[in-house]
Amino acid sequence: MNEQPQSDAGTTHFGFRDVPVAEKQRLVGQVFTSVARSYDLMNDLMSFGIHRLWKRHFVAVSGVRPGDRVLDLAGGTGDIAALLKPVVGAAGEVVVGDINAAMLQVGRDRLTDRGLVGGLRWAQLNAECLPFPDASFDAVTMAFGLRNVTDKDKALADICRVLKPGGRALVLEFSRVRSELFGKLYDFHSFQVLPRLGRLFAGDADSYRYLAESIRKHPDQATLKGMMERAGFGRVEVRNLTNGIVAIHRGYKL
């Protein structure tokens, strides 16, 4: 489904609801504060556990090299950072950024327990107005976070700004399923099964229902590709995974 434009009344979507633009950030924050401690469970329920393979593939095809400085947006519980850190090595750095303090705390605690402390920085920030100078990073990654950003065009433009010339932006996000039959099964799981599992395992059906709705409101593959190109990226490539349940978008700063 294509991204829905904001109305003249200054509203945007929060799942399938229209809400004032100024309210979306707060509402999304409530969702992720609620699910922070059960985030891995949430992803397992949404993807049948395949999200772990998607993330490994995402980092494997990122082109990140030893010594690179990488910004991982919506870094949440540190899954992508943990995979990136061995790639950038001792000479590189991974900055984990997330707007939600609860998610950052979970990630920091988890990676500290695993002994991953050197070469990692944690920053609470808004992807629409990044607190970094121009040309600060070799790569910016964002996994399962762009769909929750209120102004995606603004975020993509700021990601482009903080990249060095030739730097890469990589977005891993739920996208549009390519098979009609598979799509019907996926919809049944998302809207009938997932909220019930959320209530059973996390005591929170509403947050899981929002997450399923947010996927359907996110731009499809072609729309997001065009948004990245308008934000200043060139050579934008799209790679579908698992029949388009998710897609990797990669673009280079011109």
C-alpha cells in the first residue's frame, strides 16, 4: 500500500487511524515503551522468527567495511549494532540512535551483558532532525523503524545529509507481499492471530494491532524507492526477501 499523504487538517496515520501530526510521535512512543521488554518476542510473532535471518542478510549485503562509522537508526534493542560491530572492527564505530529511551536501555543492557561495549555509542534522537554534522557517516542503517517515522521524507533527507559523499543508506522494512494468495494468509496472521498472541504473551493486543496496521500503511517498494531518490539518493536498489514481506532499499549519496 502506498503512503497516505497528510491532509490539509494536519493529520497523519497512526495505524489505520488519522491523528494530528503532533500526536503521532507520542502515540508511537507509547507503543514501543510498552513492547520494549518483549521486542524480540514481538518480532518472532510477526515474522515466525525469520527476522533474525533477515537482519543477518541485511548486514551481510550492507557493504559496511572495517573502519567505517555507521549510524544505526531505530537501533532499539541493539540487534543490528551487534551484527555491525564485528564488521567495522576496532577502528570503526557504530552509533545506535533511537527516539525511545526504553528501547535504548534494553539494547544497552543487552549488549553490555554480551561484552559489546567498545566502539558503540548510544543516542536518543529523532530521525527527522539528526544531531550530527554533515558528512559524518560512511553508512546509515535503519531496520524496521522507518514506518513509524511521522515525516519519512524529512528523515530520508536528513539521513542523506549526514552521509559522506558516496555513503550508503540501507532500509530494511516490511513491505508489500508479491503473491496475492500469500498476502491473504499474511493478512489473516497479522490481523487475526498476531493481536491475540500479543495479548497472550505480552498482555498488549493494541500495540501489536498497531504494528500490523503500520506495515500496511508503509510505502510499497516502488514508492519508497522514489522517496529515496527525491531525498537525494542515487543508484537506489530494492531487494525483496521472503516474497516481499520485507524489502531492503539501498541508495548512495550522490
